[in-house]
Amino acid sequence: MRILIGAFAVALLAGCVSPGDLESKDPSISVSTAKDPKRYALCVFPRWQNARSDVSMSETEHGYRLIAASNNMTDELLSIRKASKGSMVKLYQRMAWAYGYGRSDMERAVKDCL
């Protein structure tokens, strides 16, 4: 019985995906824009909120970060970093190949706000 409980706990923990886990992989989208990080983030953020209600935005040392997360898993992460001329934008997705609620709207927002 203990082995079964231990295996179940390990399986639950394996399902957790942090923003750092996503950033360790290649981004789904990696582009630059002439907009500064704040202006770009303020364009994308309300569109992401319309697509999903579980979106948050935070300011970082070098720009902004938008995260859509559910059930202890980061589904989408948008990193917006200051560049010499505008911003560098990287979209990380937990399962880029999978269909997800609001995913196409979120990808469109990343591209439309460039």
C-alpha cells in the first residue's frame, strides 16, 4: 500500500510545470518588436485575459512576463525583454502541439501586437 501511495505522489509531482521548466526549452515563437516591453505587454495582456481568465502579468528586471497557468502547471509563458531597439519576445508553451482553451487567440495576440 505504501508503494502505491508513493507512486501516486510522484506522479502528481511530475505533472507540475513551472515557468522555469518552460524557459529551459525552446520557445514556440521568438521574435523582436520595435515596441518597448511595457507597451507590448499592455497590448498582449488584455487579449490574453479575454482568451483565458487565469492570466497574470508581472514586471521583471528586464521587462515583463505573462503567465497562463492552471492546476499547478504553467501552460503559456510570454517573456518580453528589453532589447537595444525595442523588445525580444518569446512564447513558451507546455505542449505547443496540443489544442488548448484559448491557445490560438493567445498566439494571435502575440503576433498581432508586434
